[in-house]
Amino acid sequence: MFKLSLRAALLVLLFSSFLKVNAQDSKLGTWGIATVVMPGDSVHRWGGYTEFQTRTNGPFSQFQYYEAKAGISYDLDKNFIALLGTGTYHTYDYRNVSAGPNTNEFRLWEQMTVNQYLDRLKFEHRYRVEQRWVNGNYRNRFRYRVNMFIPLNNKKIVEKTWFLSVFDEIFLNNKRPNFERNRVSAALGYQFDKKWIAQAGWIRQTNFTEANTSGKNNIMLMLMYRINRKGSAPREQVPTTSD
């Protein structure tokens, strides 16, 4: 079942990559997210992850952005997780990708995640402080995200579980504009087994500047592979996106 679903998804992506979007400024883009995560647990408190993302201006066309990042985590306990991360981010003009990126960014961040398991509802609160070098210029940024998960056919998100994921994230700056960005998402997910998780849904990003406000809706597709260590005690995990 999983192999057939994966092949179908790859065929759709391959076919869509040949589509042309004539509009110069499409109202709908695409975010593709691939994540490999090794969570900590009561036996092995250290963990980590790596993630790769691509974004397009149009639906599955007009490539304009990619990022690659990784982090090391430490479980203070099952509900408090600290993480140190780093990443590289590159933005292109989709009309002239061959010219190379017009924005290059290197980033470090420190993060604390607090999880709440309230019977069927699962909440994740994420606090992040970022140090950013954008085209050589240094900036700070502060982020808070609340993510809610609702399993549909089980009380926990385990093998063969359908679930809903909804989050809202705010981006703050110590320079004007202090409220820099808002990101909202809703997705339907499925955990195939102990390793593979997929989500598909909608994500809207709104940027705020002193001159204007701009927002865009995007199709979000996410595939996660979870590394499970031998001898680890079973623990409920939320299938969160790492971005």
C-alpha cells in the first residue's frame, strides 16, 4: 500500500514538473518538505534531524527557493526538548533561475519545544531564537509556534493512524517591523508504520514590512522518515514539521 502510494505521488510530481504556469505572479505556490529525524527517548536523550525543502512560485512549477538544515536535540524529559540547529537558505528569481540566487542566508538557532498530551489532543509549543546572516548582513529573529494534532482513528498517533495537524507561527524582530511574519497551516497526515509519515495540506505565509503586507497560499507536501533506535522504550511522538 505504501509503495503504491509513494509511486503514485512520485508520478504526480514528475508529471506536474512539466506544467507551465503563464501567470507571472501565481496566487498559489508549492512547498515540498523531506525530513529525517532521530528522536531522543528515556534511554538515549540525544537526537537529531536533517531536512530539505523546495518551494515554487506556481503549483509544482517555477522553482524559486530551497533550504537545507540540520540540528542536534536533547530530551530534558519526554515533554521538554532542547535543540541547536543550523541551515542554509537560497532564494531565486523564478523567471531567471540560471542567474543564481539573489538572496543567500546562513542561520543558527536555539530552540525549546514543550509537548502536551491531553487525551486525544496533542499540542506542541515551540520557542526559537535565530541568528541570521542574510547576504552578509546580520539579523536576529524570534519565533513562536503552537501546533495541534488530532488523531482520527486512534487515540494516539501510531502505525496506520490518520491525523489532522493545524499550526500558527509568529515571527518577531528586534528591529522594525517588529511583527515580521505570520505562518498558518492545516494538513491531513497518515503514519504508515514506525518509520514513515506523510502530510498534505495548505500553508499560508504573510510577510509584513513598513511599506506593505503580502501573503501567499501554498500546497504543502511533507514526507518524514523516523529512525527508531534498538532498545528504545515506546513513546508517543508528534509528527511535527521541523521548519
